[in-house]
Amino acid sequence: MITIIDYQMGNLRSVQKGFEKVGCAATISSDPAEIARAGKLVLPGVGAFADAIAELRRRDLVEPIKEHIAAGRPLLGICLGLQLLFDVSYEDGQHAGLGVLPGEVVRFDVPREYKVPHMG
């Protein structure tokens, strides 16, 4: 079973509908115990890194996510969800991430005429 992590920072129903469209059952949960038991996890995310990591901590979801990964079970990070897996983000200051992936999330160094992030 696929479990989509609900920490109030993502387009959860859209992700769930995407899985359903390809014939995969997926549940949405914010329950740490259910997340710890999940066979496969999806960590979606839309919004600011600092707010997202704070919500994961506030909801006691950090350890279940880390234990899931340490056990070798699959996790798909989508957008901000992937960024949260890194050591640190420099979006609006410096914020520690989950530290599952080594590296830093930094802003692209692009000319001002290009919008970052580019959507579409």
C-alpha cells in the first residue's frame, strides 16, 4: 500500500488521484504509526521549506519517515517533499532538513529575466 504523508503542505488529493489513475491504491495519512508501517511513502509538498519542516516536526513525522528510509522501504519525494530530504535549505534563511540525502537546497543562479521557480 502507498501512503501519502499529510502534513498540510501539499496537493494530496491530486497525488492520490494520480496513483488511482494508474491503478494503484493510495491512502492519505498524518498518523505517525500508520506512516511507520507503510510499505511505500510519498512525501509531496508545495510551499516554503521552513514551514514544511516545522510541520513535519510538529506532527511527529520526522522519525517515522527516517525509520522508513533506514529500513530500505521506498519513499518518493515530490517537489518540496524531495527538498526536505536534504541536509539544509537556504530558502529564506538557513533551515535544517531531514538529512537523509547529503546536500543543500540553494537558489539557481540565473539572470533576473527568468522566473524561478519556472512552472509549466
